Amino acid sequence: MQAELAKARELVAKAKRVVALTGAGFSTPSGIPDFRSAAGMWAKLNPVEVASLAAFRRDPERFYSWFRGLLDTILAARPNPAHLALAALEAAGRLGGVITQNIDGLHQRAGSRRVFELHGNLRGATCLECGRQVPAEPLLPALRRGEAPRCRNCGGLLKPDVVLFDELLPQGLFWLAHKALDECDLLIVAGTSLEVAPVCEMPLSVLAHGGHLIIVNREPTYLDSQADAVIHDDVATAIPAIVAA
């Protein structure tokens, strides 16, 4: 482990432009459960039956009943040392951006400014009928009463601005994230098992143009053998240790 940490520190020290790719494991030290581990949210629940767009349209009350508990957990969470370390790296002019699969906004709350939220966020909601966009905070009382919020204009369902199963990623944001990858010479992949497409393929673009790769994740990933440094540890411990140097 110490040898891998030393290699990771050296890579960061020599890099001209670093980008980070983060997943659910980046926020588990903040108390937000992940989705795909043995103890994750999908261990006892079929996500397609609850968290797909089709399921949302079919039974929005069931979706919001599940989502309400997750929402309260996220709102109570605070950035952990890994979030703060990446924000410090950006403030030092070394980090070109954070590409995240997380919807919790903890990177921004830690101080990161250039964040590509590929799976959306909880700051707003959009009407599925007329497209009206509204801030999410005024909807919280209705959600806590178990009500599915409706659009004041047309009465259509309001869906939180998160990417559900069977929805495409926002293409403009996806393009910007790939542009950041094209411009970096080091990618730090942290807290993701790299199992969800198309995000799981993003590190390949960095390797294709000769960039370096650091992977920090408790469990192995399919790209461990191609990474320059692999650290199977808690991100809240490993990321600050890498960045501090």
C-alpha cells in the first residue's frame, strides 16, 4: 500500500493537469450509502422497478417514498476529507475538473468549482409535461408528506434533475467531461467500481492518449492492471494522503 501511495504522489507531483472521476464510494465516508456493493441500495431492491423513468411515470408515489429517505440522508451529509482534498488540489491550480456520478453536490460544498455532474443533481426538478424547471427546496415539504410534487403550470409530474435508469446522460455535459479528459495527463479514478456504462469507459480515453491512471477503490476494477497506481483503501484516507504531497 505504501509503495502504491508513493507512486500516486509522484504521479500527481509530475502531472501538468489532473482530472478526477468519482463514484458513490467517494461519498460513503460522508454517510451516503452506495448502490452496488453487497450492502448497497440495490442489494435488496431492483432499481429498474423503482428508479427508472418508466417506473417513475407509472408510480411516482412509490419512487418518492423510496427517494425521500435517500434525500434526507444526502441533505444531512457533509463533505469528507476526500472531497476537501480535491477542492484543495483545484485551488492550487493542479486539478482541471471533477467528473462525478454522484448527485449529492458534496464536491461543490467542499469548494470544487469545475464539477461535471453526469448523473444530475438535487438542486432542481423538471416538469415531464411542459418542461418547466423549478428549484427543489420548496418541494421538500410535499415530499416529506409523501406527495408526488406537481407542476403549478400544467399539473404534470415534477421529476428531480437526476438521471434515472433508462435515461440518457446529458450530452452537452458528457462532451465537456470528455474534453477535460482529453486535456489531462493524469486521471484519478476514486470510489467507483467502473461497472456502469458509459462512465466506465472514460478512463480508456486517457490511456489512449498516453495519460496516466490512479485508481483508489476498496474493491478491484477491470482497469486495475492498466493503472499506474492502485490503492484498495478508503478514499477519505487515501485521497488526502496522495494530495498532501
